[in-house]
Amino acid sequence: MAPSSRTRKLVGLSLLLGSMNACYWITSTDGLTGGDGGNPSRDGGPGSDANDDTVVYPPGSGWKLTFHDEFNGNALGQGWTTEYDREGERAHSDPGNGELQWYQRENVQVSGGSLKLIAKREDHQASRLFNYTSGMVQSKSILSFQYGYIEAKIKLPKGNGLHPSFWSWPMSESSTPELDIASFGGGRPNNVTAILRLSNSQQATKDVLSDTGDWSGAWHTFAIDSEPNGVTWYFDGKPVHNTSFTVNAELYLLFTLAVNDQPAASSLQATYEIDYVRVFTK
């Protein structure tokens, strides 16, 4: 049951999905409508607009909406962080992963019912010159999960050098496990990749949507159902991939718009939009 209107905004400072100790509501649930755990048409199908706050529950029964941000205001909700949880310049970029951008708060906006991460051809001088700036958000201080149904409705940008992702990383900051709900290369607009990497020798990676039409420029929903017996990926409400590998640690969420080692246009300005992110647990 949702908290009362006076307590909806903040009921706790973290959510541990395995133990269900607390729940953090970044935006009020006012205006949200809900299903009963059945299977009506999914909100956020191809081409649908932002600001449709209908909540459609995952397949099966017993699900509860335990975390959400609808990004309906004009400022980023309390608790989201706009850099990596790392020291020094590594908080703003990861050159070892082929990243050419400098993440900064100025490239993160909330307006018109969506979160916007903006990549620009813009110089930033640090210990070396970065030729691009961009935006990211991560949930480490407000949300972690191991099991549950995690869904976001997003609009992907297209263009060589762009790498928008909806993914998760260990709370411990170890290199594994890594769970990518949707990884997208802007130069390959027909491909969306699902990744679960437990170690270098144990991983389930797949271009789950390949040569199926351009996935950029329109709204789509991307989700995973992480269970003790495996992980299933859902795109636009349809199961598209599954693995028997399981998530073996607490993870937090990231939305990132990297500029990688492919050349980007000299006049680059691209926007990665997120209409909402929702977490359901049993």
C-alpha cells in the first residue's frame, strides 16, 4: 500500500529489495493509476508519449510497486547522483572503457515529464582535454536490488559515438556482476544488447534485438525480471531473452550517455530521455 500523501515523498533512504526494509518514493504517487497484476496493454509501447503515468504491473501476481520516479517536475529528485561513485576524475569519465566524455551536472535536465541526459561537442579541461560533455544519473544512495522487476521507458538517441545505456553495477564497486537491461550503440540503431556478466568466464550477452528496425527516436520500455532462478529481459512488455545465470550481489541503477571511441559529429548534441523508472517486488 502506498504511503499517505504527507509521507509519500520520503519513507526511507534506501531500498533493499531482498529484505524490503524500506521504500523511497522520489516523486508523489498522485496521478498514477494502477493495474491489479493482470496483463493489460503495456504503458510505453512504441511511439507513445511521455507523461502517461498509467502503471502496468509485471506478468504474474503478487507484485508491488516499491520504487519509482516519474520525472514530472523541473528538477532531479533528491538522492540521484550525476557522477560515478569513484575518486577524482574517474567520477566523471572512464577512459579505460573507451569513454571520451566528461559527465557533469549541467548536462542533466528534468522538463516536460522526462529526464534528459544531453551529450555535446564541448571541451572540458581536466588533467587532459575532454572534447565532449554528457550526463548520467545513478541510484546508489537511494536504491539497490538483487531480485525484482525493473523497468524504464526511454527514448534512445542515434549517432556514431553515442552509447546510451540502462544498466546496473555492484554496490561493492567490484567489477562483477554487471547487469545491462538495455545497452545501445548509436551507430547500430537496429541492435539492443542484454548483458549479465558474473565473471570473465561466466556471462550471458546477447544482441537480443538485431536487424529489427530502428530503435532510436521513439519511446520504448525495457525491463528485467531478476529471480533466484534466472533473469528475463522484456522489451515493450515482451520477453526477448532469458538466462539461468542469477544476480549474486546487490546492484544499483545507472542511466548513462557515454561518447565512446567512435568518432562523433563535430556539431554533436544528442539527448537520451527517460520518462520513468519503476521497481516492482514481491
